[in-house]
Amino acid sequence: MTPSTGPAAGSTAARRVGARRAPLLLAAGLCLLAGLDAALGLLGLPTPVTTDRLPQAHGMLMVLGFAGTLVALERAVALGRPWAYLAPGCLGAGGLLLLSPVDLVVPRLLLIAGCAVLAALYVRFWRRQPGAALIAQAAGAVSALGAALLWLGGLDIPRILPWLVAFLVLTIAGERLELARVAVLAPSAEQTFLACVGAVTAGVVATLLWPAIGTALLGAALLALVAWLVARDVARRLLRITGLPRFTAVCLLAGYAWLGVAGTLWLLTGPVTEGTRYDAVVHAVFLGFVMSMIMAHAPVILPAVLRRPLPYHPALAVAAWLLHLSLALRVVVGDLRDLRGAWQLGGVLNIVAVLLFVVSAATASVTATRRASAKATASAATQASSPSDGPRTPR
């Protein structure tokens, strides 16, 4: 067995591929840490790092700098073309430059470039295999591009919030549709899904022209999409299985519940650009839904991107439960009942939950990688020391 064809060599090659992608994941991670630092400041608490720009960049850091880079990196890996990595590269670089003293035009242009390349990726995917899931994900990428362009044009984050929401909601919904096809969906189910996607897109555009009507339409569309996902997603079937399947299912269903909360608030209260209702909508979507989806998919997506194992560990579930319980404290008690102490405590525990998940995932991955390396080394040593061809010594 030659070194180029053995299991250990294959594992080494895979890790080298993962190592080349690691800087992009690191950029996303730095955007996340900076966004959490800014979150402390917005909660009125002391922060490890303080800059004048950080609080106003909080939303873009978390949505395009962190989550956008992750989405674009996963799509670039799936396409397998070198130019595709421009999408996560530009988004990650744009997010990091938001932390620097350079003129804001530079990171804004990089974010636009990253979103444009991401949209172009879906054109290539469409040529391979068109489908309803790709339409949803492409609509999400166009929404991200629209948000970046509107931000460059001078609109503030509260005005472009629906565009940012549509980016991640439609991207994730498209991915869930791909998995729901395992159950062999009827054609009418995909048509209903596309109708929900169209309604979300129409609502997003309408929020700029007729804020009250557009926000109500968007809220209703999100509720319809949640109903479709809960009814069609495979998550409910996984609740009966222990370990990773149940963890994934709980994260998915909890995320759908929080997206329903955001849709309900938009439908009933109309457009909000500040105050407790705004905080409730923002964090119901981006913490309750998006972060929960990231937690659910991390044990599958991250090994595919970094070529490192990420086995399920109960600490991941602890972090997820802490996220949702603390978010309930923040939104239900702090925001909706206007109790500042509950809002601050819930916000701090949100940050702790996210950091706990990151640390737990990193620890589980490093431990599993070391065990796999030790096992491969022991296996190679055993093969090298055992006799191969030739006569055996008779007993």
C-alpha cells in the first residue's frame, strides 16, 4: 500500500483541504465575536472592546459578516469551483473591515461583491439541477444583495431589516425543502412552498414602498412558511431518536417557533424600527431561528467544510437549551413586558449560550480529530509490523 492511496494519506489530504478553508471560517468567527461584543454594549453593559463604529455595525456583522460568510462558504464548497470562494472571501473581509477605521464605503462594497457572487453561485447550481429549493435560496441571496445595496445607499439597519431576514429565512427554508424531498413531496407541496417564498419576497419589497402593508404581508408570509415547514419537515420524525437526530429536531422545531413569533409580531404590530418590539423581532429571527438552525446543522455542515469530525456531545444540547430559555426571558419577559432587568439578563445569557456552543463544538471536534489520528497511526503501525507475503513459520 503506497502512501498516496492509504487511509492515513487520504485523511491528511482532506485535512489540508479543510485547512485552506479555515481562514474563511475564522473570519466568520471573528465577525461573530465582534458582534457579541457589540451586543454587550447595546445591552448597556461593559464590553471587552469599544469602538464608535461597532454598535452601528452589529447587525451587518452578525447577518452578512458571520452568517453570510458561513452560507457562502458552504455553497462554495458544494460548487467546487475556485472562483466561488470569492463570495465568502468578500463577505468575511467586508465584515472584518467594519471593525477597522477605513472608510465605511470599502466594507460596504465588499459586502455587495460577496452577495453578488453568492447570487451568481445559484445561477451555476440552476444549470446543474433546477428546482424550487434553488429558487428560494436564490431569492435569499438577492435579498442579501438588496440589503447591502440599500445600506450603501444610506438606509439604516431597521429599514433594511426585512431584506436581511429574507436572506437567511429563504436560504434555510430552501435547504430544508431539499431534505424534505426524502419523504417524496407531492407537486402541490412544492407549489405551496413557492407561493410562500413569493409572498415573503413581495412583502420585503413592499416594506420599502408601503411599510404598514408590506410588514403585515411579510408577517403573514412568514407564518405560512412556518406552517409549511412544520408540516413537511422531517424534524418531527426525528424526535423519537436519541442523540444527534433528536438534538437536530429540537433545534429545528424551536427555531420554527421563534420565526412564528417574529411573523406574529410583524403581522399584529406593523413596522417597528426601535424599542422593545423591534428587539423582540430581531432576536426572535436571528437568535431564535437562525442561530438555532446553525446549531442544528453544525455537526453535518462543518465536517463537510473543514474535513474535521464534529460528533454530537450533550454540551451542544445544553448550549441550545440555554439559548432558547434565555431568549424566552429576553423576549417574552424583557421585551414584551418591558422589564429591563430581564432583558439584560436574557441578553447576557444569549451571549453565553452562543459562546458555550462554539467552545463545546471546537472541543468535541479537536478531541475527535486527535482520536481519529491516533487510531489511524496505530492501524498503520499494526499493518507495518504484521507479516505480509511469503512463507509462514510452521508451529
